[in-house]
Amino acid sequence: MAHVITLPTAEPHQTFRLSMLLNDSRYRSCTIQVFVLMCLMLGIAWLVDNTIRNLALLGKDFSFSFLWSTAGYDINQRLIEYDTQMTHGRAAIVGLLNTVVLAVLSCAWATIIGVTAGVLRLSSNPIVARLMTVYVELFRNIPLLLWILVFGAIMSEAVPAPSAFRGDNATASMIFGAVAITNRGVFIPEPLFARNLGTLDLGIAQPSLNIVFLLMVVLACVFANRAVHNHADRVQSQTGIRPVTWWKSAIILTAPLLLLLWAFGFHLGYPELRGFNFQGGLQLRNALIAMWLGLSIYTGAFIAENVRAGILAISKGQTEAAHALGLGPAKTMRLVILPQALRVIVPPLISQYLNITKNTSLGLAVGYMDLRSTLGGITINQTGRELEGMLLIMLIYLSLSLIISGSMNVYNARHRAEGALI
Amino acid sequence: MIDGNPAFVRGELLPAREPPAGEKGLLKLCRENFFRDWLSALLTVASLIAVLLIVHSLSPWLFNAVWNARSLNECREILNGAEGACFAVIRDRWAQLLFGFYPPTQYWRPVLAFGLMLAALAPILFPSVPRRFLLFSTVFPGLGYWLIWGGSLWLPLTAYIGLAVGGIAMRLTARLGGGIAAGLAFISALTWWLVASGPVTTALAQLLPLALATVTSREMGGFLLSIVIGVTGISLSLPLGIVLALGRRSTMPLVMMLSVVFIEFIRGVPLITLLFTASLLLNSFLPPGTNFDLILRVIIMVTLFATAYMAEVIRGGLAALPQGQHEAAEALGLDYWKAQRLVIMPQALKISIPGIVNSFIGLFKDTTLVVFIGLLDPIALSNSIRATTDWQGIYWELFIFIGGLFFLLCFGMSRYSMHLERRLKTDHR
């Protein structure tokens, strides 16, 4: 058949036909979206209708008033004032603070362990590299819950009881006379002040004014130190000679703090064996220790892999260039490789922080009183408000996650490689 | 220029001198690898000490291990004060750790199902297996379900007939365009499952029973449960994750927004809260009076959870593909689905293999979390074994057994992914 070429003399007259909704790519996506929207709304309506009917059948309403009723249960680890007469809402806040403390502690340790193991895994020393490979593979391939239970069992079974510290032929002794590791928890010295300025009333919490002042002074010192360094940078870029800053930094960072501590009468309160248990000092409960060790060592293995991948992503030429400049292996790593690798390492690192935060909810396994055990456990059981409780918990975890991933986006925006793509 | 006779010309080469003592043999090897600088030396010594300490403290415990005893007390009597492990607990309770409270006379069923699963996996995992065995892989899910839960064979069979009905409907309506055909196929299959399959199953079961003894979900536990949840979750999360990843990269704002909300919500909450939702709340979202199997509910939640992570992994692979691939596919005249199937996905999935396998491993490890909603996974069983009078206070032996099995399975998965990456490597870097 011969092709007939016609030159259009005018725009072809096009009428809208119904089939064009599906066959014309201009309209098809609209059709699909309208269809999806209708399905979505029907689905939501169906779910909400079911929920309402189910709640009505059970004779329940949907309200958060239970948050203001008396909790009546005890929480063994609390950062703010709490007793059994306080409300479920207060108990939830205590639990949330426990979650946050555990997450922060675990993130810090996991980073230290992970970076060390990741760097050592690339070491030219075969013993060290193999050992780190064993560590990483062992922890990555066995469930976190099992590790938490193992550390919980170590803390409750393999560690001496407080009575082992007693008497002349004690089978256990305190480390440096300050730290006691017992099966009832780890006791460490606590910071005490001879002169107290009283407390600051914030409504939810009453932090000690001494601590508030100390934090403010530390912040001020850090800012002052940064100002000194900025000044040095300016002078260096103008004259080419960098003024000596180390003694200024040392004075600024330590002197005001030490002076303030001396003024407050700072001293340490050591734990002492009195009666059947240690008294004084700070008690870190077994549940906290087991969760802390479990989370940080387990996640450390993942971070080690991220760090290794980040370092390997830096081309070998960088190492060779650093060696050509005469830098040793340690300095090459610190000054050349790590600063570049950080750009690759930090995004997955922060997603590991996210995992840690979510995994704190496994605290239930060893009886750690986190948000899930307080609000999502005892409160739900006592009040029968599963729907409201679970909603609230999901919202809180979701906002924690969003805060962390938001900080990641800020980091990514600030540290994007200029011009280059890694 | 040298004129005349030189006084002396060496006719042959001097023999090579011995290298200095520190530059040869074992000494050089040690120096370069273990004691290159003070840090390396320190690390070597520290790791040797650590290894020695671990071996020293664990070896008597392992070498004195007791394998034959009825209870922990008997173990201690045999050991007679010496330090030693009591692996007799594994010998005594291994069946429970593997199968939970599955009826002992029926153990052959999960074992057979596991063997068949390996056979069904073979053509998927290894290209050297003939392609026609893939047919068995598609049959296996129904067969495995029937073997493990029991009941009438006609139930999975009629479910498969539903798939066939859908396939036929799609073939018949293919003229109308891909989207409509798929929709009609889905609707006809759904109609078959909801309306026809029930009566047909009962009728066929009366005609020819073909039934195995039913085993309830409550009786299942141990690694059987972990593997059932893990394998189902893994095989469902990959296709769903692909769809969700495509949804997130869609040009339709509504579809993209929905995918983003779903992914970010699921990734933002811990799996435990989803599992609690499955056990406490899922029934209140469904019509009053609905009640379905707890294991099924858990599988749904675990699959949703894994799907969100999978979608992000695959999105990473899609983002790594150069735009030119999309454009080339369009230039060839491929429509959206054909372009995805033939050009984009094979490359994107290859890039994301490590991430995909990582999330498989994560999913399999996360199956242990079902202990919190009262299912009897290996960890729950280790707790209940510890609660019996015979084995009260036994920890490490059970942990070692459970951890060892998990390690084998997860490590196997990660090794396979490395093998797959090497096999599919086509670049010449």
C-alpha cells in the first residue's frame, strides 16, 4: 500500500471522545489519579466506618482523657519526678525520656565502635582485620533481640552479686574503688554540689540551677573558642601567619568551667556497700546496660560496614598523594581520607541512628521502661485504650524519625561536594 | 673511553648477597604485617591477648560439654563441679526449637515442605537449572501451604484456578489495552475467589477428600514459624516493593504522594508497633465479627514493613540509572510497562542487589520480634524451655543454638548475594 502524504491545510478538527480518557496520554494520568483517589476515599471510609462500629460494639469512645487519670504503676528509671500517683501522660513522658536517653547513649557508642571497627577492618594487619570481620559478620547475621537477651543474661547471670563485694575475702572488687558492676546494676560515682542554687521550675521538669548554669557556661565557652579560631583564620588569610591559639583555647575551654565547679563545691559521691546493696552513686540498671550494649555493639557492626564502604569509595590516588606529601598512615586517614569519606558515610550513619531510635522499643525484652513499655504497655493494658495509645506511640516515633531524617537533610545540603559527584 | 688493557674485568656476576636478617622470610612477614609501627604492634598484641582470653575462658566450657542428660541437674552431676556446657538441652528439645508444638507424628510435613522449597528455589537462584522447573516454583506456594497447615488440597487448587481465571480474562480482553485488561482480570479472579471457590472446594472435597490433618497456627513455632514468615515476607515484599518504588517515581502527583506517605510512615515507626497493631487493632479496622489467623496478620504486617524498605532500596537503584536508558527505551517505542520490564528494571535490580539482600536478611532477623505478641518463635521457645523445672536457668546453650542457625541462614544469604553480584557483573572496571 502506498503511503499518501497529505499536507494539513488546517488544524485537524478534533472532538473529545470518552475513550480518549484512557487512550490519550494527555488525559490518562488524570483518569488514573481520579480512580485512585476514589478508591482511596472509599477505602478510608470503609476503615473508619468499621472502626466506629467496632468501638460502638465494645461500648468504647475515642478520647485521650485517660492521659490525665492516675497511672498507679511505678517506673524504675526516671529522669524527672514521678510517682504512682501521677498521671498516665506523665508516665508516657518519663518513658519517652528513657527512650531518648537510651537512643542518645547507644548512638554515641555505636559511632565510636563502628568507626573504630570499620577503620581497623581495612588495616594491613591481618589479625586485626580478620578479628573485625568476625565481629561484623557475627553481629550482622544474628537478630538484635537475641543479642539484647544475651547481654541481659550476662548482666543478670555472669556478674557478681553485691554480697560478693563484702567481707575480707570478697570475690569481687570495685574498679578503681569507684565503679561496681553487680547483678543489680552498675554503680558509678555521681556528681554532687556542696552549694546548691535551687531548682528551675519548668512545669514538666525541675532541673537543678547548678546544671543549667554549667551548661550555659559550657556553651558560652564553646562559642568564645570558636570566635578565637575565626579570628585566627582571618589573621592567617590576611598575613599568612597563623597566631598561636592552643593556649587561648585551653584557657577558654577549661578555666571558667573549673572556676564554676569550684564555686559550686563540686565533688563525686562514690557508691558504698551498705546492707544488701550499694548505696549512693548513680545506679545504671541492668535493663539499661543490656539495651545499651546490645544496641551499640549490634549497630556498630552496621556502621563499621558503612565506614568501610565510605573509605573504599575514596580513590586510591588520594592515599598515594598523601603518602607523596610525606604523611604517615594515621595522618593520611585523619587529614585526607576521613574528611572526604565523611560525605559518603554520614547519610547511612544517620539512618543507623534512626534504626537505633526505633529499636529502643525492644526494651520490653529486658524490662526497660521506655515509651513502648509505659504508654504502649502498662497504660494500654490498664485503660484498654489500644487505639488511642498505639496512635499516640506511632505519632511520637514518627516525629522522632522525622526530626532525625530532617537533620540528615540539613547535613546533606550543607556538605554537598562542590562541582564533583562522588 | 678506556685505552689499553684494563687491569681487571670481572667476567661473571657476583652472587647475590643475603638480604639483611630483618628483610627476609618469616621475620619480614611479621614485621610488615604485624609490627609495622607502634600502633600496629599494639593492636596485634591486644588482639592476640583478646583471642587468647576468649579461647582460654571458653575452651573448658566447650570441651567439657555434656550431650546426654535429661535435666540441668543431671548435667551438673555428670560435670561434678567442673565447668562445662550442657548441650543436652539441644538434644532433648531440638524438635521443639525447630517445629514448636507441631504434632510430632506430622514432622515429615514441614521437613518435606522445606525440601520442596529448596527445590523450588533452585531454578530461581541458579541459571544452570533447566527453566522448565520454574513451573514447580509457581506451584510450590500452594503445595507448601497445604503441607504445613493441612486441610483439603482443593483449597489451594481452587485458589490457583482463580489465578487461571484471571489469566484467561486478561488474554480475552487484551485488545482493550493493558490497564483495562489487568483490571478486568483482577476483578474476575477476585469474583472467583470470593464467590465460586468456597462452594467448589466443598463440593470437590466431598467428591474426593485429599485432606491432611489440619494443624492450627497456635501449634506452629520455632524455626518453622520464622522461616514461614520470613520466606513469605521476602517473596511478597520484592514485587510489592518494585510497584511502590515505581509509584514513588511516578509523574502522577497523587500516586507519588501516596507512595511517599506510605513509605515514610512505615519506615518511621518501629516494627513492634505494627505487630501490636496486627495483634490488638487489626480486627477493629475490619467489619465486626471478622477474625483471621494471627500468623496471617503478622505476615501482612511484616510484608508491609519490608515492602517500604524494599521500595527505598529499589528507588536507589532506579535513581542510579542514567536518564538515557529511559529515553532510549522510549525511542524504541516501548510503552511504560514494557520499558520497565525489559530495560529499566533488569539494570536497576542488578544495582540494588546488595540492598535487596540486606533487607531480606533484616526481615528474616525481624521475625524474632513476633515473640512480643505471643507467637512461639525460637526465642519464645527458649524462654519456655528455661521455665520448665528440668532446664531452669539454662541460657547460653540455647542462645548458641538459635544464634547459630540464624547465622547460617543469614550468612548464606549474604554469600549468595555476593556470588550473584559477581555473576551479573558486566562492566569492565
